[in-house]
Amino acid sequence: MKALGVAVVGTGFIGPVHVEAVRRLGHRVVGILGSSPEKSRVAADQLGLEKGYASLAGVLADDAVQVVHLASPNVLHFPQCRQVLAAGKHVVCEKPLAMTTAESAELVKLAVASPVVAAVNYNVRFYPLVLEARERVRAGGVGRVFHVSGSYLQDWLLYPTDFNWRVRAEDGGGLRAFADIGTHWIDTVCFITGLEVEAVFADLQTVHPTRQQPTGGGETFTASANRDRRAAVEVPVATEDAGSLLLRFRGGAKGSLTVSQVTAGRKNCLRFDIAGAEASLVWDSEEPNALHIGYRTKPNERLIRDPALMTASVTPFANYPGGHAEGFPDTFKQLYRAVYADVTNGRSESPLYATFADGHREVQLCEAILRSHREEKWVTV
Ligand code: SOE
């Protein structure tokens, strides 16, 4: 394997997750870029990286870097992706790909016209049992899928004192919980079933119309109790904390999704029930090493992640024997393994990772969800 040179943009919750996953694959993370040269230096120091960059221009001018990971706030994805593509470097962008469909459509055009690999970080696809579920649907074991239901629930924004850039429409986009975690759910179930969303009906809820914004910034998943509450200002919030969505898929299947970032006790719980004519598949990201397979006329099964028990084609994505749990950080490793294989060997026809076209579809969905909520009607995607 030829080791690639990688730079990561973003020093918050998720940037360091990218760094660790790239390193586990044996590639070289050359450096990191934060929102200031000082933040870059501190993060480089903490993560043991050679360079804390002063600017994106510095990253792009670095010949040691072939792949750039963007783990910056959503508002920066479009301008930064454009610059990375213009510099001829491969790019892995965090979700959502952009703030508007005008932006994401332009990124798709630029990516198609360029020879580089351009991926969106929908990592949930790479849980071994999510891949197993996909194989079972494809092999016909589930039968015709007629309904998909589920939820994605978190609690890190439960209190009005909890704050993060995602809450601000200027930084994260007009849709928050659905863009941040709801698109993971939709990407995952469409990846497994092959279904495409045709129309949506959404009802969104902003539980806290104002929040305490800490003057020193607020990191994702950092409890407000750990911050200095005196150094905060009350700001209005327009983005949704929670919401429910009805889905119509092309071909007649239907679905429903509830998303919340204010459900106490749910830390990062993506759950789906896929109902098919022969069987159902149930999976929960908080217990990712078990897949429930439900039957009408014989006992249900609970498949524990174990390469020896899984479909042969997906065993390369389960790297440890049964009983040795694999989870969230491992999905990043498997995702980048797939992306970097294409960087090295050339773009594959239908990659397992989400392309910019997939990312664009999710941004289209976000716009449709927001419109449906505002106009109180079904919106075709
Ligand atoms: C915060 O809600 C967040 O970090 C998301 O942005 C990620 O995509 C998800 O994997 C975990 O939660």
C-alpha cells in the first residue's frame, strides 16, 4: 500500500475522529487546520501532528497533501470544497455537503468534471451489520420492502444552556436536527434498501426558542454544566430541535422518521425497522453489534456481528472476531479505506461511500423538509 498524505480541516468533535481513522489505515496525517492559526497549532500539538496550518491556502499549497478532509462548520463546506477541487486534491466532506441545493449542485458538477475522488462522510453505511442488512435486502431475504420506520435521537442539546454552531442557521443552515442527523438516517435506509425518496411531509419543533450562547464557543457533545454560565448571552434560535417526517419512496414504499436532539438518555441512537414481505430488519446504533431479523412464521433471529457468521462479501468490513465490539470510530476507518482505494486505483463505478451526487440528494431533501414544514403540505423531492 502506498501511504497517502492527508490534511484535516476542523478541530472540533469530529476532526480528530477523522485523524485517528486515517492513521489506523497507515496513511500519514500531515497536519490540521482550525478556525485560527493558534487553534491549528494547539490541535496539531495535542494530536501529535507535524503541521498546524495557518490557512486553507497553506493546506492546498502543501505538496505532501493529496487528500483533504473537511470537518468544518456546514457554512464552510461549499467554499472549501470548491477550493480543494480547484487545487486538484481529493476531498472527503462532512455532511451535509452544502447549505443550499444551488451550492451542492455546483459541487456535483465540479466533482464530475474533475478526476479526483469526492466523498461525503455518511459513515453509518460502514457499520458491518448495516452492510449485512444491505446484502440481505439485495439477496431477496427481506422480500419487497414496503415500509421503513425509525428515529435518530440525541440529548446533547436538551437544555437551553446547551449551545453549538449547529444551532445557528447562519453556520449550520436553516434546518438543523434533520440536516445534522436526519440525513444520516435517510442516507442509511436508502443505502440498505435501494429506495429513493419521492416526497416528504414534515412537522418540525423548536423546543427552545432561545438558548444561552457561551462567549467562548461551545463544542459538540460538551455539556453546558462544564462551561462558565456567566460568560453567555441569550440568543434567539430558529432551527429545529426535533421533528417528524412522513416519507413516500418511488415505487410505493412509505416511511416515517422522528429526529430529536432533546431526548434525555438517547446519546446517539439511530434506529430503523425495515419491513419487507418476507422479514424485517431492526438495528440500533447504540447497540451496533446486533441485527434483529424478524419473521412471521418462525422464531426471530439476533445476529451478533461476527465475520464467521456474516455474508462473505461484507466480512472485509468486520475486522475483529465476534464478541470484540466494533463501533463508531471503526466506521470512519472502513469509509476511508473505501475512499482511499479509489484514490489509489481510480474512481469505481458505484462506490459504497456517498458521492457528491448522494450528498446533493440529501441537501435537496433538507430543502424539501423545510418547505413542507413551512407550507404544511407534501413536497415532491
Ligand atoms: C452531532 O449531532 C453529531 O456529531 C453529528 O454531526 C454526527 O454526524 C453524528 O455522527 C453524531 O452526532
